Amino acid sequence: MAWFNRKDKGIQTSTKDKKEAPDGLWYKTPNGHIIHMRELKKNSYVCPEDDYHVKIGSKEYFEILFDNNKFEEMDTLMSSADPLKFRDTKKYSDRIADSQKKTGLKDAVRTAHGMSKGKPLVIACMDFSFIGGSMGAVVGEKISRAIDYSYQNNIPILIISKSGGARMMEAGISLMQLAKISGKLTLLEQKKIPYISLLTDPTTGGVTASFAMLGDFNIAEPGALIGFAGPRIIRETIGKDLPKGFQRSEFVLDHGFLDFIVDRRQLKNKISTLLTLIFNAA
């Protein structure tokens, strides 16, 4: 048994019954601020001390954006095949199975429709926890079907990007999804159905090069990494140091590629305001 002696007052404290705080009870931001997870959830997973936006997935975004967390998810059973019989350090089919078991997700995007601030909305949200949010055939098909639902029902769509880019294990099949989704989005434009693109940390590769930058409004969370190639690759290619804050959402906004940056705590209200403005102007 360990004992700690406080000599001045003669108090002895035993650690025999000491209980450790449960894992996941507290969160520490990169700036060193500590916040209880319950408080963090109340603040839309943003630390109020330093406004740090914790990386979250589709589960949390649906909680934040859909009224009372009520929604109907689409294409829930769709799962990736392995048409190329790809193998790197492990078989692609095994990697898919392992990711599904670890994350509880079928693939790197979830799509759903419901009400947000009393307005109908379709949301396609990518999950970085599933093979880096990489875009393969399933991601492309699910987003395409979500766009179809938006088109058929005249409902605005929000696509939340969080991705390392195209999924190399599907090679050309993955790259085809860029054109496929982009083509679907032109149908919404023809029908004047709003598409809002939200870029979160990180949004890179083919996702940035296609649908993430095609919104009627392109918005981003603070501090999000946004670009095609990563800053390390660019630095090594050009042999020069990059500007401070390069490829962060604030830098991207200053250079005209975003309409505005939105704090996640205001996201639901901002989207509702945008849709109201669009429909009133129509």
C-alpha cells in the first residue's frame, strides 16, 4: 500500500481506494485546456476556452444538425467490394472488415434526411475514422444517391467533407467518383436546389478537387486543413517554406476559395439562415 505523508499537519492519505477517472471522461485540447466530455458535447464539441474544434464524425454531426437527432438514414447496408483484389500490407477486403468492426460503420460516408430548424435537409457526412475518409465506389454511390433524393424531393443538401482523398485500393474506380458526383450536382443547379459544402479538418485530395468546392456556398470550420496535396509534399516539391497558416481554412478564405468560416456552435443556425435567404430570393 502506498502512503503520502503531510509532515506539517500529520495527515496520511492512502491510495488504496483511489479510483482512476474513466477513459474518455475528460478531453485535453492541443493548447492544454481540459474540459469534461459532457460540457464538450453541450458546446457542439468545441472547447469554450480556446474555441478548438474537436474532430468528430457523422454521429456527432447528425446530433448537432438534425432536430432532436431524428433522421432517416439511407443505404445503410452498402459495403465496398474488392474488384481489383488489392493488397498492400494486408488484403483490401480484410482492411474493410477491420475498419467496419473498429468503427461500426459500413464505409466512409453516411447519408440521411430529416428536419433541421424545421426545414427539410439531406446530409451526406464523411467519416475520417474509416480508412481516412477515403473515397471509393461506395462513398461515390451513396453521395450520388443522396443527391438523387435531394433532386427528386426538392430538398437542399449539405455535404460534410472530411477526407484524405481518393481510395488508392480502388484505383481508377475511385477516381471515377469525382466526375460522377460532380455530374450529379449539375442536376441540382439546373433545378435551383441549394447545395451547401462544409469543409472540415482535413479535406484533401480528390474530394477537394471535385465536389467539396462546388457548393452554392463553400463554408468551413475554423482551422481546417484544406488542399489537394499536403503541405509537407508541397514543401518538398518546391523546396521552399510555406506561408504561415498555409492550407488552413483562414488562409483559404483570404485567397477566395471559401465564402465564410463558421463556428460549429453556430452551424445549424447558419445553414438555416442560408436556406431561408436562398428560398426568399427565388
